[in-house]
Amino acid sequence: MSQSVQRTFAVFVEDKPGVLNRVASLFRRRSFNIDSLNVGATHEPGVSRMTIVCEADEDKARRIEANLYKMVNVLWVDDLTYKQSISRVLALIKVNCERIQRDEILKICDVFRARAIDMSPERVTIEITGPQDKVDGLVSVLRPFGILEMVQTGTVAMTRGVEEHDLAHPTVPASRSTAA
Amino acid sequence: MTPANPKLKNRIGESLSGASIIWESLVREGVEVCFGYPGGAIMPAYDAMIQYPVHHVLTRHEQGASHMADGYARASGQVGVCIATSGPGATNLVTGIATAMLDSIPIVCITGQVPSQLIGSDAFQETDITGCTIPVTKHNYLVTQPEQVAPTIREAFYIARSGRPGPVLVDITKDAQQQSCVFEWSDDEIVLPGYRPDYAPLAEQLEEAVELIQNAKRPILFAGHGVMKSQGTGALLEFINKTNIPVACTLLGLGGFPASHPRSLGMMGMHGETWVNKAIQDSDLIIAVGMRFDDRVTGNLKTYAPNAKKIHIELDPAEINKNVRVDVPIVGDARAVLQELLPHVDKCDREDWLAYIDEIKGGSSVRDIKNLPDLGKLYAAHVIHDLYRHTEGKALIVTDVGQHQMWEAQYYKHDYPMKLLTSGGLGTMGFALPAGIGAKFAKPEDSVWIICGDGGFQMTQAELSTCAQEGIKVNVAIINNGFLGMVRQWQEFFFGGRYVATPLLSPDFVKIAEAHGLTGIRVEKRSEVEAAVRKAEETEGTVVIDFRVEQEDSVYPMVPAGANLHDMIQRPDQPGEHEHNPIFETGEDD
């Protein structure tokens, strides 16, 4: 049995009503716990792309994949976990910020390549995009100032380079575990 | 299959109501019988039905309709169809849909829905039935426009019957039934970009399987439901005649391999034969064909077949490594895979292994009770065995869920495929009577025997009225022990004998039958069994036999839930207990 790790799946689905509900229902029904799920349009009309992050060992990952493929509206599933890929979240963080703290906070933003996008006499709102650990790092540094509010998206991810998705099933199901 | 039905006028290109298009589409899909119950939101469809050559069976409850469609599908191999209204009509179908889902049965359920502009307003009899049934259907649809009706029903049938079959629900709003559009029907191949039911096995996996089979010293083959679903019984027989590998069946696999074949072992699992479970535990290779290693089959997974390599031949990739880790997965149609393997495997005798199985078989038990003394008591095993003898194993048997279901599986030898219909995966009490009615419509020439307990029978007993109205003949054998027997058995074994909520007071079933204008017979002694069976077979119209059997008999052997497969509870066979347990098992009868 291989180890349970955090996995990222890119799931291409038909853009039809209720598809998100079907996918979410599958994860709930099979006790696959979702850490984050993001859905959005792609450049192809009628095709949406989900990024699903969840904990799973190798066997479970293959079963998640196979179960996703069983859904009529699912076109392609790509397990990005061990592929060269880029993954990003976006977070907005509203922090207490007295006038004398502004310089320090803006310097922190520089270090994290975050931006202040709104400011009032006593607070500042910061936007950051990046991998989850970078966002977590910024949050931990900002916490002592007093975080008033925070919101973040789920992860979105894609492989580096060009991945050919012809949006048709692979001929051979990925039923074979490599971690025998 | 399009204009094959000469009774169907060609109305392609005409403007038709959505309601008419429902029937145009169903008839074009080959539907001759459907099971249903009308109501507000489906009334336009019912009104249009009279123009079409479809026989509608009015059930007494929508659950009966979905079970009948299921029974029809199981017996015929075709898609079964049920129809109901919105709200409670639709939710009442759900138990039958879930039953079909877990046993991979192709049914299409048509439900009415409130008019599309009212959806989401908690309108009268509104239920989000597509939302409700996502987890228990293979796929489902909400149709809100008449133009969508025909293509959706076509897709629904295609999805239901292809690949690993399953139930598909089509929810059609009332306005989509009432509005009209130009009727169009395409016979082109259906292309769904996200749906690929036809997996082909990998050459490399087939080679690995052949190597394992050639080198195995103690192989065993599991025949599951998939053998019959793929029409692979002939291929399996050929494979076994060549390889001489012993075959164990799952509950739903019974009949997929002839029970009287010398290599047939019988049923495996919780109430499987002792020697079968023992052989599994001692095997060095399992070839699992069209089955899914259900927990009722494996027992404790940690100690399951510890020395066996496992080849899993299965159409659904999501079943691979789900419960049991396998060495060689072969994803594909069971028949096709067996046919591909056949030329590559050698004839092989493995005499030691077969002799060993014969030895453990002789040492434990043989289920032949015909020579046992009649001590004046009636046991369920007697009833089933006598029924088997009288029908020569050729009846179409439909069982409910519980003790009688296991006794049937143990004492009725199934030599023929698709002659045992039972709710295996979901274990739905109340399944047998409606499923048996559905089966009778699929196989009117067959002698249909519905075997059920006194508990399960009462869950859907109202469908007797459907038998009477339709004038069909089925035979109902109620194994009446005055208890919810299987639960009582668990209470006896595992809950200190506290019989909580299991004693069951039933009405007089003979009078119930007579109240429906049907025939009722009561049997209390073994000597009366055969005469009653004969009378039932000879009587016109549905017959209900109330078999008053021993109240506290149990199903043996038994692997407690989650226990090791080889740790089975055996029927007590202490000296002096024979009188108490007259169906003691002995190897001497064979």
C-alpha cells in the first residue's frame, strides 16, 4: 500500500447543468474527501475544467480516476500529482494596518510578490497568488497585525509544457497500480 | 431496430406532442411492456399511450413498478421500463432503482415533473428526482423541451444497456409533454464524448494471466453475474472443460455455470458451502470473472485467500483493486476475455487439487436431504428441495431477501442461466413478488416461482392485486416461519438471543389469496409439499402457498460478517441433536 499524499486532478467535463453536483456527489458517496475543488471555463466551448485536490494513496487515486471516468459527463481525467505542473491559489487578505505599519506591511508584500489592492486609514487589503504554501507563509507573517477577513480560491493547476488532450478516453483504463 | 414494429405508423417529420414522442421513442427502442402508475405530472404521457402498441401494467405502488421493470430486464436481458408521476411517484421508484443499480440491471425510468416554470418553487408534487437519484442511477436526465425527448430517451436506452448496465432515469416536465415539435428520430450510432463502455483487454495482461493459469497448482475460478451479463456461459463452460479448474459461483452468478457439472463447487461466501470457502482459502490462484469481491463473498479481507494470486476479469475499471488487491486486472467483457484466453491455456488435470477438494467436500457436508427421515416437521430446505425436484430445476425462480433466499441458493440447483432472479447487492425485501410479475411478462412460457419470506411478502403483497387484474399466473411460495428469520438468526447468534422486533404476526395468506380471487394453499407437513407444488402448477391463475415451516431454523454454514472466510458456524451436529435438527448434513447420501 503506497502512502497517502495530497493529489491534484485536472478533470475536463461537459459544461452542462448539474455536472458539478454529480462530481461532488461521487466524492461524497465514495468517501473521497475533497480538500479543494475549482471549476471554470476552458478555451474550448462546452468544456469546463475542474481542479480537484484530495488526499489519496495510489490505489485510491486510480479508483477516483476510474470512478470519474464512469460519469457520462466526464471527458478526461489527468492526475497531475507527479507531473511537472504549476498550481496556484488566489487569496485576498484584509489586515489591520495603522499608518506607521504601512511600510512594513508593503515590504512584506514585496517579499511575497503580493500586492496591496485597497487601503483605508486603518487597514489594507492584499492580493496574493501562488502555491498554497506561499499563501500560508504570507498569512503567518500577517497574523500578528491582526487579520480581519480572508478569502481564497481552490487550487487551479496545469502541467508545464503542452499536454495533448484530445478529450477522448484513453484506450486503456489506468487500473494498474504501480505501487504493488 | 427502428420501424421494425409494423404497428407503428411512420410519423417522422410530423408535429407531435412531447407526450407522443415519449411513446414513439419507447416503441422504437423495442418496448412492448411497461410498468407504472399515473398521476398529475405524467398524465399527458398516459393520455398519449393509448395510440401506441405498448402494454401498460398498472402496479399498486411505484416501488412495484421499478421492481417489475427490473425483473423484466433480468429475465429477458432487455431494458425494462417503468413510468411514474412526479414527487411521491418518483421517490417511490427509488428503492427499485437502487436495487437495479447495485445488481447492474438495465432499466429506464420515465418520470413526470412539474411544469418547467414551476421548478424550484416547491410546487405541488415537486421533487428534485434527478438530484435524488444521482447516486443510484448510472445516469439521469431532466428534459424540459419536447425537442429533447427523443434524443434523450435514445441515449438513456443506450447507456442503460451498454457497458456495465444500470438504471437511467428520464425526468420530463409536464410542459415538455404538452408542447409539440417536429418528431425526428436518428438511427445513427450514438456518440457520447465522455462515455466509453467498450474497454478491450491489454495483450500484456492476457499473457500474464495465461502464465499464472499454466503454473497454478491449486486454481479456482469465480463465476459472477458478469458471466451471464456478457452471455459468456458457453465460453466459460468451454474454458472449464479444457482447463478442469473448479468453479465457485457468487449468489448472482448461480446458473452461469451448470450446478451439476463435475467441476462446479457451488456458492461461495457468507452462506456458501464449507468446502468452497475452504478451497478458496487454500487456493494458489483465483480467476475472478465478472464479480466484484463483495464483503459478503470475502469475509475478512486481511485473511482472504492469503496464498492466491488473483486475476480479475471485469468490465468496470472502478472495481479493480476496490476491495481486493489483484495481481492481474483484465478490464473487458467476460465472454470476450475467456474466448481470448481459451486457445492459450493447456489441458490440465491437477489431480491432487481436485482430490483434495473432493476430500474436504466429503468430510463436511452434502446438501442432499431427500433421504432424511420425515419427523413430521416442515423445514424450508424440504420445501426448496422438493420444489427443485418437481420443477426439474427448470423453473424461473425469483427470491426475496433473507433466510429463504440463502436456502434457495443452497438447495435449488441452477443448471440454466438467468433462471434465478434475486436482489443480491442491495438486498431489497419486497423485491420478489413484483420482480416475479415483471419476469412473467418477459417469459410468459416459463413457470415462475416466487419464493419469499412472510416478512418480505407483506412488504409488496399489494401486487397480488396486479396479478389478478392482469390475469397472469405466477406461483408464490411463502416460507412462513413467523419471524423476520435472518434477523432472528443474527439475534440468536450475535445478540444473546434477544428477539427484538422480529416475531411477526401475519394475516391468513390463504384468505389473502382468496380475497384477490386467487388460489391459496396451506402446507404444514413435508408429505404435503409435492402435492401442493403440483396443484399450483396445474391451477390456472396465480397461486399462493403458505408453507408453515419450523420457526427457529437457521441458515448454515455461516461466516459471521467480517470474520475470516474459513471460520464458519456449522449446523450443530452433536449426538442426540439430530432430532432437533433433522436436516443435519452428511456425506453419505451422495
